[in-house]
Amino acid sequence: MLYSQIKWDEFNIGKMVDKFYLKYRWQPTSCNLPRFDGRALMAKLKGKRVLFVGDSLGNNQWQSLACLLHAAVPSSKYVYQPGSNLITLKFPEYGVTLKYLKNEFLVDYSIEKVGRILRLDSINSSSYWKGVDVLVFNSYHWWTHAGKLQPFDFLEVGGKLIKDMDRMKAYKIGLTTWAKWIDSNIDPTKTRVFFQGIPAVHFAGADWGEPKEKTCKAQTKPLVGSAYPGKRYPGEHVIKEVLSIMKKHVFLLDITMLTQLRKDGHPSLYAEGGMLDCSHWCVAGVPDTWNQLLYTSLIS
């Protein structure tokens, strides 16, 4: 669920009948990750600012981390500042600030007389990104929307308006613009930069080998094993290619496969507003594993 404001009791899903998810603890096959320790992370982040920048999947991870940290220090008096595009959570006792900034494409977006324009080679709205200790970016799903869900009327490259183009080509141009900004503006001795990979969606049972299941509705168990029968996302290759040529190191939270296996982890028909949601993730749940990867990298 996506919340406009934090109410910790709303994240308590103890009333749900199915508690089998409590037995799950994700681990990769090639290494043994440490268990998330909220107090240790609070100590590591003392006096620092963490900023998530991206779409609602970035907000999903921000929510998870906010809950994990609060659960570690439940008696700490937090300060919550909501907003339409910027949400801030502070733990003054620990000097930790956790923010989420809504920015679906990372590059510039504006509404003009001719329509909604997505400027693939321009970033002028990045003032919030500077001076932050930990940056976690994400951007993918909105790049693929078409028809009524398409969020732009024109793409702009080199000052020229284009009605549309191959979306992965557009994605690569936009992500390269973001990468150049990071290379030019980030001091890696002061700021750690992460990029959230592509979380899976589960709107077609045929993708995970159950063609009779149309959506994630009523899915209560993850797939067994470590192989996913469905296709990978073309954006995965784009992300890895762009990150590989950057001058500054960006840590990729490569979460696609682990989320593809978790067809059971979505809000499903229990989403806010009663809409079927097979793209976002329950809190607590799958996003906690993303933050376990983030935590491991930060304390290493």
C-alpha cells in the first residue's frame, strides 16, 4: 500500500489470517547476508541524510526502511513531514534523516502549451540531490506505459520534439543523462549512490508457469527454486550497460529475479482503494529484502 502519511499501526498486518510469510527469509545462493540490524544502521547513519529519488517503487522501499528503523527504536520520537512530492522522516535522537522525493523519470518533465514533455537529455531539477550522504535512485516502469497510461505527449532530445520512439532507446538516453549528472556532481568520498533494479510485476500467470492464473490475486506462496520461466525485462540490460561506463561507482540493487519469484508479495486485492495491485509490494515483505541489500552494502 502507498500511504500519504505514516501511521505505524496501519503497517501492522497482524490481523491477516495468512502469517506464513513470517517464515520467509531471503538469501542469495553464493553468499550469506547478515540479518538487518536497525540499531547498527542508525549508528552508521548518525548525522547523515538518506534520500530516495524515483517513482512509487522507490517510495515502497522508503516505506520499508522507515518501518525497519522505527521497529529498531520504537521509543524514539520521530518527526514526520508529509508532502505531495517530498516526504521527510527524522529521528532527531540519532541525527538520521530519511527522505523520499517523487521523480518518476529522473530527467526533466514539464507541462507546456503543446502538451506534456519529457526531456531526455536535461536535468535541471536536481538541487535536492546535492549534499546528501546516501542516494537511492529508481526509474523504469513509467517509461513503458502506453495508451491512456502514457504520462507524456512528446519526448525532447537536442531541442527537438518527438512524438514517440522505441521506449528502451528513450530509457537509455534518459538514464545516460542521469549517469552524466552523477559523474559530474557526486563526490564518492562523501556520497554513496545506489540504483534500485527493476521490481517484477505479476499480471499474467503464464509468466510464472500458471496460465490459468490471470493475476497475482489469491497468490499466497512464492515460486519454488531459483528459476523464473517468464521473460526478463529489457531495461535490465540498459541499466547494467549505463552503470558499466560510469566514472563514479553506483551500487546496483539487482532485485529483479528475487521479485519475480515472489508472486505472492503484492497487495493484490487488498490494496488501498480496493484496486487490484500486482506491481507494488506489501510492507512488511519483499521490499525488506531490498533494504537488507542496502544495509549490507552500507555497513560493509
